[in-house]
Amino acid sequence: MLLQVQNLRVSYDGIRALHGVDFNIDAGEIVTIIGANGAGKSTTLRAISHLVQVEPGSRITMEGRDLLKLPADQVVSRLGISHVPEGRRLFGNLTVLENLQLATFARHDSAAVKKDLKRVFATFERLAERKDQKAGTLSGGEQQMLAVGRALMSGRRLMLLDEPSMGLSPLLMSRVFESLKEINREGTTILLVEQNARMALKFAQRGYLLENGEIVRHGPTERLLNDPEVKKAYLGG
Amino acid sequence: MTYFLQNLVNALQWGSFYALIALGYSMVYSILMLFNFAHGDIFMVGAYIGFGVASALVAFNSLGLVVLPGWLLLVLTILVSMLLTSFVGMLVERIGYRPLRDAPRASAAITGLMIGIILETGNLALLGAQRVRLPTMIQSVTYDLGGVFITNKKIMIVLVSLGLMLTLHQFVRRTKWGMAMRAMAYDYAVVPLMGVPLNKIAAMTFAIGSALAAAAGILYGVAYPVLDPYMGIVFGWKAFVAAILGGRGSIMGACLAGFLLGFIEIFVTMVFPSTLRDLIAYGIIMLILVFRPHGFFGEAYSARLRL
Ligand SMILES: Nc1ncnc2c1ncn2[C@@H]1O[C@H](COP(=O)(O)OP(=O)(O)OP(=O)(O)O)[C@@H](O)[C@H]1O
Ligand SMILES: [Mg+2]
């Protein structure tokens, strides 16, 4: 088991957003968490990246190691967990290239870094053309590509993706998802959070359904796609 | 005209002091959104450390343990003192500010003022009330450029300051640590997602700011050798004004505003009695801020997000 999350509880200002969430991911898998607005999907990812404080009793382990004991930057640099946060959160004052370079801050394998950079530019040619442009001036779709590219540079064991399809045209969306499939084939495990449940379930192998901070269903995605309740609530009948 | 040029040189010298100190305020503000109100006293500590280092070096020299020319003594004094003072800055960050990272900004400001008092009174306790003199390391040489008298010290002070500013500029533009600083200024919360240790960058920023303040302290001591434990207060506030005037968090702005401050102060005394200098000079700056509340290069950092 690559990542194991047990009894995850998170509160914002005393209001609980996650009420003891359990799930796990095996190496090489694509897993998705779907749910309505405010269900707690982003909060789950933030807890893994230490962007929010978890409550006592929560457990998150990566290959048996207690992830919560590591400082936030080492979750990335030592465990290889990268995170494409909700809303992209690029550094708009840095250039495209600098955004990608910053993501390799703790990496010392400069040959591999170069190779990864080449691959990001090969996948997203638009970024290569605009590498010296400030990230803040990119179009929405280009920004999303850069957000995914940045995650590719920082860690390749497990990638946490928070709504990567947001704001993308259908064509670009399929491009991004194609490249994610390829990244997965090369060995990166993916945890995908999406509002677009149909697309997420088609893309992933296993899924978890999050409702009001609790996992209410989980299983292989074919089963969830055919589940009448899921169909009715999340797939538009 | 020669009178004007003469004052221009003086203005550049004073501007150098303000600019070097203002940089520390600006850098810390841009990455941590706090004003380190102990920074003026770090300038004082830097000058005193310079006094200690220079005295030791000069003593070694006169004992014949080392035989170094005066300019090399000065260079060594500046470098060693910058290094030592950077540790003081890191200590202040670690003990004073890191525990307050998520506390209201007012708590951090009060802490800064208290650290300042500790540094001043600590110095008094350590060295007593009498003032100390920075040993003379280079002899003054005055050049007469068509009626404008310029000393080698003034030229040195301005050139060294400009060199340090350019070095900092390159560091922030070109290195990955500088890149991390710029990223922190833009969106602090997501920087750890890049594998960047926030605490190290914060400590480094304090270290750099303190080292620059130490350089300012020693350069000041070269021009005006008598040091006292409260010398950092007025300098600290004026440099803080320069940091605000330059635009919060802007390196370029802090430098320019530091020099502008020097110019305004010196040129006010060309026209008015020197007792009115600060009153008029800072009146002018207040007027500028009324029309440009964000300073020269200040962005309204309202878009700063927190997760
Ligand atoms: N910074 C915050 N402060 C207070 N409450 C928050 C904060 N962030 C999230 N919440 C609350 O926590 C709950 C879960 O939010 P979360 O962002 O995890 O939802 P989500 O499933 O990602 O929703 P969406 O699909 O809209 O992105 C919501 O009720 C939200 O209002
Ligand atoms: Mg969300």
C-alpha cells in the first residue's frame, strides 16, 4: 500500500469538515475522490500536503512512514508527493520556467531534472513557447498546464490533483488527461479530485464518494458508474 | 554649483546608509508580512561587532601577528561582521518571530520593539555607558575636483553600498533561493508544495538583511567613528520610512527611497537651518505618501492568499 489515510479529521475554526475519512491507494493506481461542493475533497488533499492542520487521532502514512511527522516541504522532497492545488496557485510574478524550476528546489539530480523539464515542454508545447513569460499573464488553460507541469517537476511518486479540468476546453481537457495517463504509465500514482464525476470515474480505476466529510461509497469505478444512487446524484440520472 | 555637487556627494553617502538598512525591512516584509522593528538595533549591533572585529584585527596587526594593509583590514572587518551579524538576525527570527508566525501582526511588531530594547540595554550592560570608537583603518585622503572636495572614504562608502545592492539584486533574480523569496512574497502558503523549506528561507532573509545592516553600520563607523548603543533608533525609523516610501517589499524601491531620503535631508539643510532638517524633510515625505500611499513600487498585496 502506497498511501493510507485513517480516521482523518479536519476542522476549520471549530467547524468540522472531515469526520474521520479512511481510504488507501496502491502504487501505480489512479484513484479518484468525487463529491459535491463542500464535501471536503480539497480539504482531504490539503491534509496530505500539510496545508491544513489535522486533528489528533488522524493517521496518514506513505509506505508505512508517518507522513504527519514530516515538515511540509519534506512531504514533497522526501516522499515525492506533489499537489496541484485548487485554483492552480501559480506564482504569477515568476516566469513559466521559474515556476517549473522552483518546484525542483530540493532536487539534486540535475540530469533527471533536465529530462523532466524536457518532457514537460514536450507534453505542453505551449509552455515551451512561453517559458520566459510571467505565469500571471498566461491564459487559464495554459495556467492549468503549468500547474500540472509544476507538479511533475516536484515529485513523481504520488500526484494529488485538485480539479485539473477546471476552466479547460474539452480539447485541452483531454490533452491534459492523456498526459496524466502517460505519467501514470511511467509509474506515478495519481489521486484525482473532481467535480466532473463522470470524467473522473472514466479516468480512474477506483473511486471514493465523499459526502459531508464522510466516505459513503467506494469501489471500482465501473461499479460506481452503474450505481443507481451515484447515477442519480452525480451523473445526472 | 560646487556647493551643490559637494552636497550631492554627502547625500549619496547618507542615502547609502538608509538604503542598506531599508533593504532589511523590505525583504522581511515581503516574505513574512511583518516589519522587523528590531532592525535599526541590528544596525547598531553590526556596528559594534565591527568595532570588536576591527579592534582585534588592528591589535593583531600592531603585535605583528598579521601584517595587512589598512584597506584589507577594513574589507575583513566588513565581511566577518556581516557574517556574525547575520547569526544575530537568524537568532532574532528563530526566538522572536518564528513562534509568532501565525499570530496577529501587532504581536510581532511589539516583539520587535522589545527585542530592540533588549539589544540596546544588552549592549549597555556589556560595554558600559561610554561610547566606543571604531579604529581607523584607512587614512582619509581628500581629492579636490575643481572645488568639490571628495574623500576616499565617501567614494568607498558609496561604491561598497552600490556593490552590495547589485549583489543582492542578482541573488534575488538569479538564484533558486532568491526565486523562493520572490515566490514567498507572492503566495506564501503554497511555497512548501514546491519542496521549499519556509523556515530556512525566512532565516536566510533575516540573515541577509542583518548582514547588510552590519555593512551599513561599519561604513557609518568609517565616516563617523563614534558609536553609541542608541544609534540604531533614529536610523531604524528613517530606514523604515524609506522601506515604506519605496513600496513595501520592493528591493529597488527601498534603495531608491533610501537615496531619496539622503537627498531630501541634505538639500533641506542647504536652504533651511539644520535644526529644521527632519521636520521639513519628513513633512515632504509625508506629502509624497499622501499621493502615493503604496510608495514608488508598492503593489497592493491585497491579493495575497492563505489556504
Ligand atoms: N479556509 C477555510 N475556512 C473555513 N472553512 C473552510 C475553509 N476551507 C474549506 N472550508 C469548509 O470546509 C468544507 C469542505 O471544503 P472543501 O474545500 O474541502 O470542499 P470541496 O469538496 O473541495 O468543494 P469544491 O468541490 O467546491 O471545491 C466546506 O464546508 C467549506 O466551507
Ligand atoms: Mg475543492
